[in-house]
Amino acid sequence: MPMFCVVYGCSNRSNREKGKGFYRVPKIVTHKGEKCKKLTEERRKKWIFNLRLRSGGAESVNARVCSDHFVRGSPSALGDVESVDWAPTVNLGYQKTKPKSEASLKREQRMKLKEDQQKRSECAEAMLDLTQTDESPDLTQTTESSKPQQPADNNPQSEGISGNGTLNDQGYVDAGCQTELTMDDIEKMEDVQRQNTTELGDLRAKAMDTQFNKESFEKNEDKTRFYTGLPNFLVLIQIFELCKPYISCGPMSVLSKFEQFILVLMKLRLNLPLKDLAFRFKISLPTASRVWHKVIDILHERLEFQIEWPERHVLQATMPMGFRQAFGCKVAVIVDCFEVFIEKPSNLLAQAQTWSNYKHHHTVKFLIGVAPQGYVTYISCAWGGRVSDKQIRIESGLLKNLLPGDIVLADRGFNIGDSVGFYCASLQIPAFTKGRKQLSAYEVADTRKIANLRIHVERVIGLVRRKYQILQSRAMPIEHMATKQGEALALIDKIGVICCVLSNLSESVVPLE
């Protein structure tokens, strides 16, 4: 079906004029924030006014305007308000004069701005002259009458919006003829100005506290720690600069790059629902969801290199004293698993794979490796809660990082001495008590020594989960467990890596001495 131009007197049709474009009358956009909504409302009103359309015609889905009615042949972008093509202005059927070009409009704006600046400078000079001639007020008289004027204090109209040159109740001078202005009037104006400046500063400070821009975090370290889990603003800004080039932010974006970054950190840190974040940042729920999925991918891609297995000489040079006394400098890693609750899958096979007999809930399980210094050096992908700890350790690839002579500390559930021995390393686990009445004195001392050091991996896991409460979710959405097309990792895998990286940037829970 051909499209017709709605401009009065224009006979262009899409099936006849092949090279012309036909553009819809803009609609009001409500799902991209309040700013975009107001801008689209103003543009729609401008189009309807210029085209002289009735509301019924403007509401029609078939209302089109051809390219002949724009200076450049097409409408400008929504944010380019100053452009002459923000609305149709050419050959609109009722015009009798040629529309002004964009250059002439900008020239008129510059001339108007120059005139306003000149008027303000003349007003300032007049105020200065009045203050200098205050000692002889009888020389200042009105231009309209030669009759002497009464002082401002005795003028019966000085309390309200008065005649020419007197002060109103807001402390401003009314426009009009030049009259006498006393020092009391000037002091009153200065007091009002100082009061307004103070109130404006207070309002800005209050608004800053409720916003999530860079300045509000820079001036408040407690706010940085609470909303991000990071130790200070310097660490926060370094991570942001690492991810900033990859975060998209166009002219129509409701949130800045930093605000998108903070939204994702707040989700990880406090496990806030996306609807709550949408209310806090004054955006729609779909926008909050898009920001969450896009920025979480960027964070994983830019930060995953921080989870790194350290070289042996680095481990030995920074080995804590407790490990030195117990095992020398041979401990390479402490391993353990932790589980995260998820929603019940609808698929029966998935239900069986994720059911944890230990937690009595549907879970996913991570294998985590912690260096003696207390930093996460390995984290596996998420496994179903039914899988055993031993199977995860064998199939996850963690053992490939071991070197001959390394010592691995683990719990009793990790009876993988044969697999560790394949790499010429040794496994240290507490002694088994099943089927035995009592342990020997040597076994008791050895078990106590291992338990005192192995507990650090549980402290690190507890720190990560306390800092980033998304890992303490009562039921993480099942959508986080699925992998997108073309990707190897699910969202839950990326969340686990990011939380461990951010936790590594805080102070270690393991004492060095």
C-alpha cells in the first residue's frame, strides 16, 4: 500500500517518487526514562503544530511526512533539539516566507546572547554607581519627574511589589525608571542572595546523597564500601577505568557509564531485585535488565585474568608463618566446595542433577582453590549439586596446575590422593575416624595442624559470600543457569568469577605473621 504525505498541498506518494523518504509523526516514548518522555512529547507537539494537523490525523499510524519538507531531506536525531530539521519546516502549504536556515538561527541566538550580556554589564555598572553616590542621594532623581523622591525606607510601597526602583518582598529591585537606592536596600539584596546560595548548596548536597554518580562515591568512602564491597574509591575507579571503554552509552542513554557500572555492583553486593534497582535509578525494568546482562559480561571479560595460579617462587616468598612452621613452603593450594541455592528446574533430569542431599535443596556447586596467602587462585564452573566433591576435583582441571613437591590441603571428602600423586604432589587431609575407636597421638596432632590451616579456605568462602550476597540467594533464578547461544559460560559462572575477583581486592583474612 503506498504512503501519502500529510502536508497540505503535497501530492507525493511512495509508489510514484522512488527517491523520497516518508517519515512517521513521532510518538511519545515512555519506556526510556522521564527525560526521553518529555523530549518526545515536545517533538510531537512541534510536528503537529508545524503541520497544522488535527489530533485525529496525528494519531493515525499512516500519517507520513515526505523528505521535501526538511532542509536536509530527513529529520534530525531526537537529541539534536537546535537543528532546523528537528521538525518539518519547508513547504508546509501555509508558509508565505522562506524558512530561516540553520546558520541564520544560530546567528540570531548569538546576537541575543550578546545583548543579554551587555544588559547585565550595564546593570552592574549602574549598581556600582549607586553605591558610590550614596552619600548624596538628592542627586539621584527620576527621569520622568523633577519632583524629589522619598527615601526607600519611607516609601509606603517598599514592602510589596512596588513602583519604579523599589524592593519587593523577595529582595529584588523592580524594573522601571532609575530611582534612589540606599545602602540598606543593597545590604538586604546581598543577604537574600547569600541565603539563596546557601539553600541551593544544601539542596545540591541532599540530591548528591541520593544519586549514584561518580562524585557522590568519591566524597563518601562508607558509601563505596556499602554499595560495592570494595575497600575504597581508588580501587573502584581503577576497575571502572578498566571496563569503561567497553560500556556503551549513547546520546539517548538514561544512565551514564559509571551509573551502569554501579547498578551491576549493587546487584552483586546486595542482591537487590531488578525492579528495586529500576526505582532507585529511575529507569524502566527492561532497561535495568539490559544493563545487568551487558555489563556483567564486560566485567567477566575484563576481570577474569585476576584469577591466576601464582608461580612457585611467588608463593614461597609470601608464605604466611603458620604454613612455614607446619609444612615449610610447599603448600600450593587449599581446596573446598561451596553451594548456591537455585530455583527448582522444570526439567526432571535437571531436577535430579541439581538436588543436594547435603543441603536438601536444589543447588549448584563451585570448586574453589585458595592460596596460603588467602586469595582465590582458582574457581571452577558451576556443577549440579548432586555431583561429588571428588568428581569435581578430578574433572575440573585444577590438578593440572600442580608441580612436583606441592602440597594440597583439603577436607576428608576429597580423598583424591592417587590423582594428586599422579602429578608428584601430596594430599594432606584430616585422619578418618570411621570404624576406629580412637586416633593415635600422632594422628591427633597432625589432624589439628591440618585443620588449623585448612579453615582459611572456609573463611575466604564466607568472606566472598558475605560481601556479595547474590551468592547467598535463597533461590537464584533458573535463567542464570542457562548458557546463551554462542557462549561457553552461563551467567552463574561469570557471577562466581567476578565475586571472587572483587573479593581478592580487599584485605586478606589470613595473617602474614
